Amino acid sequence: MASKFQSPAIAEAMVSDWGWVAPVLFLTLGVAGFISWLAPDVWGIAGELWNLLGDWAVVHNVSREVDCRPWGFDRSFVISQDLATTTSAADSTSSLSWASGPRRWDFGHALWNGAVAMSRLFSEQRASLSKGAFAPGKAVIEMGCGQGLVSMVVFELFPELQRVVATDGCDEVLKSAACNLKANLGSESDSLMLAQLCWGDAEHIAGALALNGDSKYDVVLGADVTYLEEHDELVDTILALSHRATEVWITHEPRSRSIVGLEERLRREFRRVTTLTVQLTASEAGREEGYLIVGWHCIGKVNA
């Protein structure tokens, strides 16, 4: 009959077998505590990344039509979204291809809803804007143009503008945008140009100003350019392109990243800043339900 009591040798062996548990447990708790302290919203960030992947694979099809007619502008644009190549796709099917190498993080290869909202805003306010910010002879520049929707809409809405310059920091994105411009507008125009502009790059900024006769722009646009937490280079570049009376429009899809710092900076740098909201329908947003886009309209640089 087995004894109820274990021998010292057996007890020592059991302690030896289970002695690793406590250190591993403490290490695990320590790592978990460190992660919780370092990134309290780590699950929110992970969820956001997952949603972005879902957007790319499901919502952002290879080809997406933007119908401006419900907004009072008798025009529609077919935007080919280039996620893997520099040639615009012709078929309206979902793309599961991904850019490789340094291009894998180029968000400009998709059409984001901040651009759709800005296009709707300008279409609905066409009558008043054509007598103000977008009056004949004005010069407009778009930062982070992506697939070129906003610049095309502005170019078509206000044909008497002096020029529209669509810029992006990624040369591959500009190639795709050029395909979209050609497909939607047909012929090239000296009044609508594409140029590379990396925010904070003095040489690129000088090149953008040179396209406007070394003069500052009357309007600066940015749709979904707030995807980075750090916004100083974005605002610095906006200011470098602006004169005292320049008007700036920024729209973006709300995300978990903080834009408080961006709004505070804009309010310091411009005399008047108005908050914008555009409620897109499910059809406009390309989703199963409507989507709210927010942004700002800034007027008049403080330090001209």
C-alpha cells in the first residue's frame, strides 16, 4: 500500500520540476504590465490596423466610381485604385494585391473618404466658392493628392482657375494619379499639373512654388493627410505655400490617433479656423453604413 507521505527525494524532484513556474509567471506579468503602461490603447491600435486591412481588401475596390450628380455637379469620376502596380486597373473587382518593399506603406494608392467628402463639399458650395476662394485666376495646390480625385473635381468645378497643382510625396502614387487624370479628363491641360512634394522638403517646396511663378497659393487642400501622429511637417509645408489671405481645407476620416495637436497648431497659425463635418451616405462612403468625415477650413495666415 502506497504511503501517504512522500520521501524527501520525491519532494525535492517535484520542487525541481515546478521551480520554473514562478519566474516565468513573474516575467509574463511584468511584460504585460510594461505593455499596458507603454501602450494603454494597444488593442485599439490593433483594431484600427485590422479595420484598415479590411478597408483595403473589401471596401477599396480596384475601381471606384464617385458620382457627383446628387451634389449638384453633373459629373462622375472613375478612380482606379492602384495597390500593387503603377498601371490603373480597368476591372471593377476587389484587389487583394499588396505593394512590396518601401511602397507597402503608401496609403495614397487607395481612394479615402476624406477626398470624397471634400469633393462633395465643394460641389454643393460651388456657387459661393466660385466668387470667393475659387474665383477666376486663383491658384490651388493639393497636398497628398493620392489618386487625384479632389484636384480633378476642383479643376472641373472651377474651370477659370489659373492653375491646380496636385502633389504627393510618392512618385509611384503620382504615376497612378496621372493615369486617373488621363482616364477621366481625356486630354492634358497646362492648368492641371502633378508634382512631387514631400512635406518639410525645402527643395520640393521651392519646386511647387516655382510652378506658380514663385508665388504663394490662394488655396491649399489636404484630404486624409492626417494619418501620422506628428503633424508639424504638414503644417509647416502648408504655411510655406500660403500667403496672408490663403484659405486651407483639410478633411479626414476620424481614427483613434489624436488630432488635437494638429487642430491646436492650425488655430495658432491661422486667424480663423472653422470645424467641418460631412455625413457621407453608405453609397458615397462605399460601406454598409454612412460615415462621418471631419475637418477644418482655415483662413488667413497669422505670420505672413
